[in-house]
Amino acid sequence: MMPVECDVRLFDELHRLRGEPTPLVPRPVEAELDGLATGDGEAARAARVGLDLLERCELRETDAGYADDAVLELAGAVDAPAVTNDGPLRDRLLDAGVSVIGLREQNKLALTQP
């Protein structure tokens, strides 16, 4: 949802930070976006854009059913940073030893190490 909410060119920024790896997305994130995409308003529009962007990602199954738990599980399992702008999730990831890519400056991403 970051591209709409924060005017971030997400894939360009990920390429700048990480090179060419295909972003991995846990299935529960897709389910959460599906739920948010209904209706009107900026959040629904951002979720619809997020769903469209999933075409450029690789969806992965996880044991966790809740999106935040699934992000933590997947990032830890593949030893890769997670992308989030959610403060509580960011804190959980860093506490678990997972690096986080998040918004810095106005529309740039930066990597934070635990």
C-alpha cells in the first residue's frame, strides 16, 4: 500500500537497496489486501494497487494465518529483510532479529538492521 499512501516507487527503491531479487509475499498478506480492497477511500485504493503489484512478487505459503505473523515467519525463514511501514510490526521484526526496509525521507526506503 506504500506506493499510494507514501508516493513510493516501491520496486525501484527495492532494486536500489537489494538488487534484483523477486520480492516474496506471504499468502496472508494477499488475503488482508483482498479484505481492505473493498469499498471506497484511499485505503481501499491502496489495497487494490497492492494486489496489482503482487503480480511482480512470489507468493509463499506460511503456517501463520495473520499477515503480520506471516511476514515475521517468512522473513525469518528466508533470512531476508521485511518491507513494512507499520510501526508495531517493525518493532516485532527488529526484536526478532529481522532487518526491516521502511520509509525514510519523503518517499525513499532505507534498511534498518536489528
